[in-house]
Amino acid sequence: MNAIELLKEDHKKVKGYFEKVKATDEAGEQRELYRKIAEELEIHTHIEETVFYPYLIENGDEELSDLTKEGIEEHHEVKVLIREIANLSEESEKLEPKLTVLMENVEHHVQEEEGEMFPMCEEQLDSATLEDLGTQMEEEKGNFKPSARGASGK
Ligand SMILES: [Fe+2]
Ligand SMILES: [Fe+2]
């Protein structure tokens, strides 16, 4: 599968979870959705950081390379929030605001990828390369063992 299509499908899936979080005030349901979001984001950032991003940093022009490096830092911020949420106590009132900030950060990041990074990729990489990167990311997904950080609270 084409790398960009694959990544956009992941984005869509996460967006679907976000909509469900926004539609509920029930903390138990929010936690359950958070676990799904955390797992989805863990695997998604992993395949981007191990396959897609290194290729762009190496082969993209300076603008694309810089944008990709920024992307890694944005992933880092998201991972910090995921860890913080995992460590909140069951009844913590911080769950909802932290989830909101997590969603805002991810939405901003996805906008940058879909609005800037991916169009640059389509200009700078040929379709065979995008196919190949997509295949590599699918393989990496298949091999990936989630840390279940969200689920275990560790
Ligand atoms: Fe992404
Ligand atoms: Fe990303």
C-alpha cells in the first residue's frame, strides 16, 4: 500500500476515537478510549519514526527534512502526555484536560503531516518509493509489540 494512504488511514482511525472521547463525559469510557488511542498512536509513531521519517530526513529537500525533524519532537510531546495520562490515578480530575491537550497536539501534528509533509512527499518521491515505504511500514506494524503502557499504567 502507498505510504501516504496507509498513514492517512491511521489518522482517520484515531480521529474516530477522538470524536467518541469528545462525545462522552463518562470517565470510565474516556479511559477505555484513551487506551485505544495510546496503542494506536504508539504503533503509528513507531512506523513513522523507524521507516518513513528517516527516509524523508535522508532524501527530502531541506524544508521537508526540517519539517520531519519537527515532527519527531511533536511525537515526543505526545508520548510524554500519553505517559502522564497513564500514570494518573483512577479518579484524577486531570484526565479530561490532559486528554483535550493530547487531542489538540495530535490534531495539529496530523494537519501538518497531511497539509504540508505529505504534499511535499508526493512532489519529491516517486510512486514506487511511496509504495515501497508503505510495504515496509505494513511489515513493521506486523512485527510491532505494543508496550501496553496505556493499559498497564506503567
Ligand atoms: Fe502520522
Ligand atoms: Fe507523525
